[in-house]
Amino acid sequence: MTATTNHTAHAHIGLLARALGRCEEQWDQAQAWGVTLAERLPAGARLLLAGNGGSAAQAQHLSAEIVGRYCRDRQPFSAISLHSDTSAVTAIANDYGAEEIFARQVQAHISGETILMLLSTSGRSANLIRAAQRAREMGAAVWAMTGPAPNPLADLADQALCIDAPTTAAVQELHLVALHLVCEAMDERLLGANPAAVAL
């Protein structure tokens, strides 16, 4: 490893550690979301998720944990990543414009008690803002996971988890921590405390 590479790695880890230390309230919010999901999903609520780029991958990560499992076996629950339906995304973009790709799916999939979770490092993605507006119009709860506040998406959301970090990479890495805390809190509420770490 070169000195330059080593310096870059230390700088990135240092930045991440400093941002991590500013996130106590965000971890509380993540755990509160997990508790809410544990209460609402078994009663028939649905979780819709969306993001762009790396945030899309993280949203899909959470939907996989909810439909599949996080660490321990439990029943599956409804969680749909709106960006994963490539035919719908491309058809809507072609016919209605890119800003509608999530909003139109939100309009189609809201049923009963629905929570829409939107992930954006900037909090300024036009297609996510449009989706939040549509969900609010239809009476669904909107949760936003973003980078530093204030930002338009966090302002539109009923609840927001905003990571105070200066780079996109750090925000995404801490979003993943938050998503795992959501899963842990959800499973603890549903299954009880996990007394031992789960082996790989």
C-alpha cells in the first residue's frame, strides 16, 4: 500500500467516524421506525421504497430484509422497491417524464395503511420529491432518509433521518447503518431480544 493510498483510507475512515459520532438522534429515529414497522406490517400495512443510484440499492436492501429476513426467521411482510420494476420505470419515464417514475407507482400501490420511505443523499431528487407529494396527497406516511438538513425532501416528509456528513459516500455508508438498526429494532419488537450474535 502506498503512502497516498494509506492517507486516503485514513482520511475517509476519519471522516466517517466523525459523522458517526454526530448521529445519536438519527439512530433513535431508525429504531423508532423499526418499532413502527413491527406494529404496522403484521396488521397489513405496506412499505414502499425508492431511491436513485446507490440509494436505490440501499432501498432494495431494506425491502429484501423485510420480505426475506434480517437475522432470524419470521414471517415475510410487504415491502416493494419501486425502482426495481424496470418495465414500469422505463414506461412511465417514456410516457410521463422521469419526475413521475415513482409518483405514478405510489399512486398505483398505495393500499390501506402505506408507508413510503425515500432515500436520497442530497434530498433534492425531483422524482422523489414528486413521489412524496403524491403520497401526502393520498394520505400515506412519508419517511425520508437523506444527507444533511435542511433539504426539500426532509421538509416534505412526516419523519426524516438526516445524516450530517460532507460526502455522498459517507452519507450512504451511514444510511446502511441506519437501515440495519431499523431491521434490528423491528425484529426485537417482533421476536424479542436476540441474546447472541447470529453466525454468518
